[in-house]
Amino acid sequence: MVVTLLSIAICVGATVALVRGEFSTLAAEVLAGVVLVSFGFAVYGMLRIALALIETAGERRRREREVSERRKAAREESQ
């Protein structure tokens, strides 16, 4: 998550610097490369975070289902 936030900050900062246009052609090309790489890392990190949230929700549902099945089995045994 830290890498994702850092990548977003770098991407925004480098984009703002490019829009201002105060750099030579070579520096602008390097900054454009930095923007592309940091944007890639930011997208990758956001996808990883989203998938981790989905996985966590699925794991929580699985645990709740196991608990309810155990309780149901215990009630049937006691009857």
C-alpha cells in the first residue's frame, strides 16, 4: 500500500512538472518515463489492494459458514 501511495504521488508530481513545461526535451522525456512507470506501479498496487479486499471478504464468509454449520450440527446432536 505504501508503494501504491508513493507511486501515485510521484505520478501526480511528475505530471504537474511536465504540464508546466519548464524542462528541456531530454528532461521532459525522462519525466514522461517516470510518469508511465509510476502510473503502472500505482495501477498494479490498486488492483492488488482490491483483490486483497475481495479475498478477505470471501474468507470471512467461509469462516461464518463453517461456524453456522458447526452450530447447526451441535443442535442436531443435542436433539
